[in-house]
Amino acid sequence: MTERLFHVAAAPFESARRVAILPEGHRARRLHGHSFTARVRAALPQDWAPFPGGETSALAQALEACVAFLNYRNLNEHLAIPTDENLARWIRQRLAVSGIETVGIQSTRDQGADLDAADRVHVWRRFRFEAAHRLPHVPEGHQCGRMHGHGFEVILHADQDLGGQDMGVDFDHLAVVWAPFHAQLHYACLNDIAGLENPTSELLARWLWQRIQPTLPALSWITVYETATAGCHYDGSHYRIWKEQRFEGALQLQRAPDGDPRRRLHGHSYLLRLHLTAPLDQVLGWTLDYGDVKALFQPVYARLDHHRLDALPQLRDADPASLARWIREAVAADLPQLDRIDLHETPGCGAALCWGELDPALPS
């Protein structure tokens, strides 16, 4: 498949608002405030940045400059109806960036909306439940064969054509849809629930999809976090798992102009997310073992963590996009199911390299 490269950036701002289009009595009709995060994903043209390798910083600076106007403001003084969707529209209209794919607003840690150029909105909300489980079909001695537990997180994603509307699916409606499943799953042993006798992330995501999608036609993905660093997306047909790792690296950006601080030796705490797509193993109930993904990636991880990244062989520069391409080549033989790499050098800012059959706008 054709490779697609996106640069991503995030910028926070603090603002107050009231959303008068919500039903009478809704708490968000009152003046209240949020710690918002604006996010942008862009397929930047070549030579857009001041220098090759400077794309991540340039995109972040452009987004920060755009949302600075909104910081510590009453949004109703500038937007008639300041929903997350309309805030995304406001930013998209004013952000001087070529190749924008989506602009998102995350109004709390657990909810947000991402708007594309065609006025389709991807609304999501995160929920948590505490449960025990064991995987009965794993090889003898596998740690997941023992009864254990997780603080599971589930994200419901809804995708729809706004057609100029001020908002898509109300976050509270997603909470109403989720409520009966929380009652069933919270403080339960998943193995005791009909249909979840083998409660892998993949089968839990499918179990939820089959029960939620008929009542929420806009449902586009179910995400299950089994741990803070691993989970599964399911869209009714495809499973995509991810494994997340962090590493510490030093670098210089050799193509930065003279006097630019990025020419100096510096470093980042990187967040790396490996996305893999594979068919479901009908016996084990998973696509791949998260532990196997981590083990197979370990030789590459060892070359990244606590090293000077611009000294890696065949790497011209250590910007996020170049590093993502280097990682793809380095791990391709061991993880052929890999089809997307997200690499952030600072929170929310970096690159997403996609080459699989699934939509690259799949939630991260």
C-alpha cells in the first residue's frame, strides 16, 4: 500500500463557554470552563517547513499561535455556539497550514471531536471499568492464563456527516449508551459473562460492537485499552492492535539553520505506538500477543533507548518522520503485520506514518 505521512501537533488552551443549543437543564448550558487541547493532523507539502526536519516544530508553533487568541476567553463572545465541532471549524479556518486533514478539540481527557475538510466529525468518549479475567487458551505458563485483573478503558467512536450542524452525537448520549455495559462489566469476572468466556481485547471489542452498534448506527470504532500501553480497535470487520513504548534519545537536527537551537545536541522523551493489523486467531482469540510484539521489537528498541539517534545508520536526520521511516525498515522483517507508526517527540507532537489498507484517520 502507498505510504502516507502525517505530521501532528497539539496545543492547550483554557476557556469558558456555555452551549445553549443543548436541552434545558443540561449542565453545559451554564457558563463553565475546560482545559481544552487543540490537535491537528496534516499531510504537509514538501518544503512547507523552514528546513527539512523542522515540520513538527513548525506545525506546533502555527497551532499554538492560532489558539493563543482563545486562551482565557469566554468563547461565546467569539463563537455563537462554541461546541467542540465549531471550535474545530474556527481553528481550521484560521490555521495557516497547507494539507490539513483533521482538526480536533479535546475538551476533557475523556472526550473530543475531530473534524475533517469534508465536514465529517469523529466524536469519541472514554469510559473505564474494573474487572478480572483470564485467557483460557494461551500456552501453559503464559501469565495471561492466570486469573488477574485490569482497569479496562473503552472508547466509543461515532463518525457522521455534520452537514453544517453545530454538533454531532452528544457526549452524554454516548454515556447513556454505555451505562448498561458498565453495570454488567464493572467489578465482574469477564469469563463469567456469556460470550466472553475467552475475554481477549479483540473479543471484548467485538462483543461490545455487536451489542452497541444496532442502537448507535453512527458507531465507527470500539477501542479497548487492556493496559495503559496496549489495546485493540475494532470497526465491525477489522482488528488493529497497538503496543506503546517510550524511549529516551538525544539528537541534533543537522539541517537546521545556523543559530537554531535544534542544531545543538538536545533530547526528547519519545512516545512510540506500533499499530498492527492481522486476522483473528480463532483458537487464541487474539490477532497477536502484546508480549510477542514487545519482544520482537526489543532489538530495535535497544538501539533507540538512551542513545544518540542521529548516529543511527542510514538515518539522514532524527526528526520524527525520518525516525518513523527508519523504525519501519528496521522492524519490517520481524513484524510484517505492522501498518502504522506514531512517534511523538513531545506530547501530541510528532509524525504518523501509515501504509496499511485501513483508513489512516483511525483513532490513535
